[in-house]
Amino acid sequence: MKKILPLLLLAFCFSTTINARKKSELIEQNQDLKYRLDSITRLISTAQATQKRSEIKAEELQSQVTELQDANATLLKNLNSFAALSSQNSENINKTLATLERKEAQLKGIVDGVASNDSTAIVILTNAKQTLGENAKVQVNNGSVIISEKLDFYFADGLGSKVQDSAKTWLEKVSKIIAANPKSAVTVSGLSMTGELDIALEQAASVAQILIKDYGVEGARVSAKGLDGGLRESLQIEIHPDYKSFYGTAKDDVKN
């Protein structure tokens, strides 16, 4: 019995030492595991925080992408509108230029017509001087050629409305000038300084009738007027452009 007891004590001490060592190892392992757990927990927390920031960043980027897409769509719409407006403006400019060109051509036609009338007046003046003589009272005024004589040249003592035979020879020469310019119109005007315009008109009409009936001037080309002559009396035969036809043509051109 005495021999067994020391053995038991020795075994107990050995067992106690082993258990203490295992306990120490377990504690150490536990501490190591706890440290690793803490490390993993920190890594997970860091990863979660990073993921959260990434999600926020992704949302921000997505928002920016959406804004850019909207901006691009708006820009594209504006560009299309601008292109359409530019096309419309270009079309309007072309129409305006065409209108201006047409108006310029119309104005050129009018100017050319006026210039042609002036040239015609010079030709008629030259013809009148040659036909009626250098002493004939012929003048040009605003594109018209005016042949003037006193009333007593046409009518006895300048009274009445019967044309003297001596004046008819003169009127025959005038009718040849008129016939040489078929595009011109003729206005016969009686000028009175007494205000008796009815008598002045009768005298002008008598001269106009001689030109038409005796010398074949077209009646549609001839008109008669009685005018207030102020301080002078005379009878004028005015050979001038056919203003009615001229302005009618100009009016039609402007309408078009």
C-alpha cells in the first residue's frame, strides 16, 4: 500500500500537469480564434462599407448617366429643331431672294419703259421739227411732246369751234407724226384764261375730230380736254406714252 500511494500521487501530479497544459493550449487556441474572428469581422465590416460606398457611387454614376442621356436627347431634339428652322429660314431666304429678283425685274421693266418713253419723245421731237419746221412751237415735257399754237391759228379770231382750212393742212402734218408713232396716245387740250372750260373743251374736241375723221388717227388713241390756262390761251396737241396701257402693264407685273 505504501508503494502504491506514491505512484498514485505521481500519476495525479502528471495528470494535473497535462490537464493544465491542455487548458493553457485551449486558452491560447481560443485567444487565437478570437483574434482571427475579430480580424474576419473587421474585414467583413470593411467589405460591407466598401460595398455600400460602391453602391452609392454606382447610383451616382447611374444618375449622371441618366442626366447625360436626357441632356443628349434634349440636345438632339434642339439640333433637329434647329436644322428644321435653318431649313425653313433657308427656304424663306430663297423665296425672299426670288421675290426681290422678280421685283427688281419688274422695276427694271418700268425703268426701261420710262427710258424708252424718253427716247421715243426725242425721236418724236426730231420728227416734229422736221415735219412742221424749226419755228414750230414744240417742246418736250416729262416724256411727252407738246405742239402748241394760239387759238386764232385754229379758229377765226380765236373764237368758236370751227377749225379753219389753213389749220387743217397743219393738222395733216401732225397726223403723220402721230401715225409714225403708233404706240403713243394723243391728248388735245384747249387752254382758257377766262375759265370757260366748256368752250375750251369744244375747241379741243373739234381739232381731235379733224385728226380722227379727216386724217385717220385712231379714235381710241385720242382724247380731248378743256383746261384752265391761267394767263394764256392756246391749243395743245400732246403726243405722249399710252399711260393707261403702261401703268396697267406695270400694275399686272407688280401683282405677279
